[in-house]
Amino acid sequence: MNTEAMIALTHFKILLAHETGQRFGIEQFVSDKNHARQILSAAEDSDQEKLILAALKLRELLALWPEAEAVSVPVAAAASVTAQKKYVTSLR
């Protein structure tokens, strides 16, 4: 973790404790991404603008954006889409 991320994390921890009274351990925050995402989400639901901005900055620095769920496409549907795309343009 770089210096900028550590400073942002420390700033966020202090703001969170001051504004909401919620405390967390830095070691667990850094090692458990799901735990970190939960804390950041709770902070983003706050009414405090400074806390929200600190949480967003920390998300950006540590790449803790919510994970997108993978969409599974049935094999038959994927094959039909591929077959349809073969003849989209003419050969001329």
C-alpha cells in the first residue's frame, strides 16, 4: 500500500469515528475486501459530505468498487448470436 492510500485510510478512519462513532481495525480493513466494502458502503450512506468524499477517494485508491455479478449466457444462445452475426454485411 502506498503512502497516499495510508494517509487516506487514516483520514477516513478518524472521520468515521468522529461522525458516526463506528470504529474498525486497519489490518482487517486492508486484508478483508468484503469487510472494507461494507464499511465504505455504510460511510457512503451517511449525511456527512466529508465522510462520503473520503470513502469514495479510498475506494478509488484501493480499487474497492462493488464487484459486478457475472452474467452467464447459455451456450445455445451464444451460438445463435454468433451465427446471426456471420451474415450482417454483404461480400461486395
